[in-house]
Amino acid sequence: MSLRCLFIAFFISIYSHAQPATEYQSPPEEILKLVNAPLAPSVWMTDSGEHMLLLYRSAYKTIAELSEPELRLAGLRINPETNIGSRTTYYNDIRIKRPGEKDSRPISGLPQQPRLANFSMSPDQSKLALTHTSPEGVELWVVDLPSAAARKLSGPGLNANLRDVINWFKDGKSVLVKMLPSDRKPLINRDDQIPAGPTISTNDGKKAQNRTYQDLLKNPDDSYNFEQLARSELVQVFTNGESKAWKEADMYRNISFSPDGKYLMVVTVEKPFSYLVPYYRFPSKTTIYDSRGQLVKTILEVPLIEDLPKGFMAERTGMRDLSWRNDKAATLTYVEALDGGDPANEVAFRDQVYELEAPFDGPGTPLIKTQNRFMRIIWGDDQKAIAMDRWWNNRNTKTYLFNPSDSGKEPVIISDRNYQDRYSDPGYFVTERNEYNMPVLALDKKGNAFLLGDGYTESGQFPFVDRMDLSKLEKTRLYVSRLENKMENLIDYKPEKDQLLVQIESASEYPNYYYKSLVRRKGPQQLTFFENPFKSIQEVHKEVITYMREDGLELSATLYLPVGYDMEAREKKPMILWAYPREYKDKNSASQNTQNPNEFTYPYWGSPVYWVSRGYVVLDDAAFPIIGEGDEQPNDSFRKQLVANAKAAIDAVDALGYIDREKVAVGGHSYGAFMVANLLSHSDLFAAGIARSGAYNRTLTPFGFQSEERNYWEAPEVYYTMSPFMHADKMQTPLLLIHGEADNNSGTYPMQSERYFNALKGLGATVRLVMLPKESHGYRAKESILHMLWEQDRWLETYLKSPEPEAPSGKK
């Protein structure tokens, strides 16, 4: 055996056996320094611009937090001891400042060791209601913004298990909250029970083709526990701490006040429950109450939804999508399918929108029909509103201008486009709050509307502000961002104040908020002063490269060179390619470049960018389009296009002279992991792969996956051809598999990685499987993330930097 082979065998032996199983590891110091960088706060501004809230949180949870009690029921993950989602993201501090002030002030009176969530601003935006999760349960707190002071309003009795836990009464003096019912019964610990009988599911001959949901109810004990955890009493709590019962216990799901505050729409979960679908497809009842809690009317009762027609655009029949009309005091709107909810039915119009005024008697009044499936409405006034629809199968979306007061007047289609075509995106309409404190279309005195657009073009990104004359449907461009070496995100525009809120950043400058003026052309006013916490990589070379696939399709990716890379010497370095496949129905949309080299370089927990600090070239967010035009489906040629994308990316960077193309690794998460396994099985382009939380056997997701609508029995060859598990015998490249043991994502069961590892091991492949305890589809605990980074670093160091082993038979 050669010296080189002995070295690699020894290195692999040390790596494979020195850390047999259990203890968490940490990555090298270069990576650890980036992981430990402090997280900048989230920013929340009041509409008046008077107050700016800075919400701080840790970038990671701890493994101890993920190990707290957890029940997985009906699509929810609940801590049964505290009665809130067990995976809730908590904030641990709030500070307040006036926009433009450099220094912020602390909020006094916050609880010790805060775990803050469920933020809800009062109608006049002078108070902020929120929850704090103590060891005993969820408490209600309120922050008075002018005095920057917090007070506790209740003990640990709130029930946040079904979310939507805080709703303000319109006078701003009290909130309606969900509280634990006084008659809650003890939960069943199934491990302590002797089974009374089997769990049985039946079907009466109907087709019920549902995707592979996780965390579903599995037995009668689960159903019992779900009901106990879902039940709440509604209680009115005043800001002075007083409270009174408002409604008896029920399984309250969604709660919303009418714009004038005189009515309340409540959605409750009903029985029977299901073992096939999550709680939001259980039976439900929608009821209207007045502001004193008196019943006005039951509007809708929906049965269990287990048997929708096939397709992403399928819908149930009858009333759906009930909501309040934002520009009216108390008017409900709802939608009904005109195609029976079945996308296979060919009809001129798919949906009809109706309105129903208080006191909600009789049939609704038709407002507008949409040619695609209804999406949403931006309300303006009695004469102007904007409706949008969408159709998955051809990626079409339409935007309509219609007159809500005259349903006989034909709506005008003001945009008709492929929603994946980013170059043609007209932007989104600006909204403002009306007298009911509800968002409505922002109109100037002449009735003009305004749009903010991302501004992607063939020449680069140039965000814009347009004014639209709704009577003539003519646009005037008021502003185009043309900052040099910076990126500008347009967030909001207040035409009456001539105030444009933006974020400005660069590859090395953390995003900060600014006010700009469009009419008076005043210089920008800086509102926040966040600094770059990732100093060690702020000078790395970063560029967006474009290149051609073999069929002529133009692709793009963001290229990073290692820290301190000598552009003159052009030393060839190992490279990590990271990507995620996306399906398209046309080549034009698939070839568009939406990457900006001036975007701030942010190495989040799952990023490959960390490895620029370790001497690697990183090609991040490489375009991996999978295209199926006309009647052809993208997945009909998935593997061929996947390999073509990868080859084009490697060829492009190799042509620049930066890499040793024999030392390229490929990585991806979720569907990106699925991509990795396919690439390693069906190409010889890579020296190693990293696949996190993927699905590898598509027969385990037989009723569709990702963007595939066909079921296994309709397209068995597609399912077989695309499944890396079926081609495990072709794997000749070292593969690192990582998966969270508590993955909750549809289809990516932990079993997918376990079974794939067993197949690869049985066939003699070089493979390592790392199962992260307590982790879901995205990893949260710092211990897990540090260990994941350690695993990835050791894998790359072993197979990309060690002396090159002799190639196995059939490999270059």
C-alpha cells in the first residue's frame, strides 16, 4: 500500500472511531468565533414613527431547552407543563428608542430571565402586550411605550397551545386572552397505561390522498390529550390588572375583532378528530359574538377535511377564507369555489368573493370572480380595491382592480404574469392604517396608489417606488435605488409624510434602517446603528457569477474566496458547492439572476460561508433549476438537469482558476440533501457530500412531494428514478448524513436517513450518519449546531484536504 493510502486510511480510522457516539464537539476556533457573534435585534416601529422597539434574542436555544417536556399532537408540539409551543422562539430583552437616536433605553420592570413571545400592539400603539413563559406557565405582561415600563397583568394561567393568544379590545384598555380552563382534566401518560384495545382507522371508499404529515394523533389517548390542551376559557384582562370571564371553555383556534370592535369572529376546533391530517383540517365552527360575548350568529360549520381533490390548488367547497373587510366597520368577506374545488375541472372562473354585512343575515353579496384560485384583497375604499389570485400549475398570478360597490362593473386586470418571473414583478401595494387601525390601500389626495418593487433586472437589482394612477392605470416612477456597492431594501412608504423607510447594507456592512425623502429630496436619516459582528470575514472576496448550462440556460451563484486569498497567486483551493433545487415551468424565469453581491454576508447556523475562514472556496446558493415546459413535468428529467446544473457550476469556477476541481464537495439541506444524494449517485463530479435532513426514498411519500403533484401509482418511474435509496449501489463518494431525531417536516422522517444509511452501509459505501437528539427539521440548540459544524468540518478536511486517495473503480 502506498504511503498516501496508509495516511488516508489512518486519518479515516482516527475520525471514524476516536469519537464513537456521545459527546458534543465544537468546530475550530475560526468557525467558533463566527458562531458566537452576537445577534442584532429585530426592529419594530410604530406607524407614527415615535417609537422604535429593539427585540433581542439568543441566536440558539440550548439542548436543555429542547429537552423540556413535549407532546406532539395533531401537527403541534406543545410543552404540557407551560402550555405553549415547545419550539417557541423567545426574546430575552426589549429596548426602546426614538428613530434617529443612537442609544436605546431599557424597558424597566421586565421579568427575570425573560422568555418573551406573542407580541401584540394596542390599537393606538401606545402599549405592547406580550407573554412571558415562566417555569410554572405563561404570564400576560404589558409594556407602556411612552414610559418604557413593563407590568405583569396575570399569573401563569394563559393557554398558548393553539396560538392567537392575545387580542386587543378596540378601546385599548383591555385584551381578550385564552386562559387554562378551570375544569381541565389530567393528561394521560400512555407509557403508564395498559391498552384497552387497538387503534383502528377505516375508510368508506373515498379517496383521501394526503401528504405525509408528521406529529399526527395516533390513538384515542392522543385525542384525549389534544382536547385537554386545546381547551381554553376566554377572559378579558384590563391593563390595570383586573379581569372578568368572557366565554366558557372551548377549543378556541382563531379570534379576530371587527374593525369597529363591536363584533368578534371566533373559530373553534370541533370533533371528530383525525389520524390523517393536522388540527387545522379538523372540523371547525365559525361564530360571531358581540363585544360583550353574546351570540350573534353561527356563520359556518366545516366538516373534517380528509378527502380534498388532488392537486396543490384543490380546495373544499362552501364558504372559506372568512375575514373582516378592513375598510368597513363590520363586514365579513368569504370565498367559494366555482370549480367544485377541483383543479381538474375546466371553468372560466375558479373562485367568487362575497361580502356579508352585520348582522350577517341572508346570503352574501358577490364582489368579484377570479380566474385563478383567490389569494387576497387589499381594501381601499368603496370604489377601489385590489384582488390577487394564483395558479400553481402554470405559475400564473393576476392582479385585479375592482369596484366593491358595483359588482356589475367588470374588474380590470392590471397585472397578468408568471409569479416566478422576478424581472416582471410590479412590486407590492403600499398600505396605511385607517380610522379602524386596519391596513388599507395607501392613496394620495388624487386617488393614486403606490408600489414598492425589488427591481430585479438583467443588469442588476434596482429597487423602485412607483405611483399608479388607478383611473388611467398609468405608472410614474418616483424613485430608483442606484447606490454604488450597497444594497437597498424598500420597506414602507408614507406618501403623506414623503417618508420612505429603507434598509441599506453591503457585503461587509450590517443592514441599518434609514428614512429617505422622495419629493423634498432631503438626505437620508439614519435610524439604527448596528455594527458588523462578523469582522473576521468582512474582507472576503464576494461576487455573483453567471455561467451557462450545456443547454444554453444562464445560471448564477454567489462566489466567496477564502479569507486572505491572494488573487495574484491564484492558488487552487478546495470548494464547497451549496444549493437547493427549484422547479420552473419556463426557461426564462429559471435563468433570472436574483442574487446581489452587496447583500450582507451573514453566516447563519446552516450556512456554508463559515468555511471561507478555513481556506475553502464557497459557491453558495448556486442556481439549480429543474424545468418542465408545456405538458412536460420538471421531474421527468430531474436527474439529467441536476447533473447539468452541477457541472456548469464547477466548470465556471474552475475556468476562473480558483479551484482544484478534483476537490469539490456538495452540500444541501432538506430537498438540497435529496439533491446531494442524487448527484453523488449519478455523477463523478464530487469528492464528498453533506446531506442534512433529507428524504431519500420517494415511495415513502407516495401522494406527492416537493413540487410533484402526481402520486406514486401515476408516475412510478419518476418516484423510482428520483429516489437515491433505489440507487444506493451506485454510491462511490463519501457522504455525511445529518438528521434531527425529532424532524417535523412533511416527508423528511428521520427514518429516511436511517434506512438510507443502512442501505449504503450494507453495500459498502463510505458514509457517516449523525442523528441530533431533540432537533427538528431546522436545528436550534447551540450544542447541536456546534457539533454539526464540527462534523462538516472534519468531513471536508478528510476528503478535500488530505492526500488524495486512489480512485475506486469507475471513478476519476
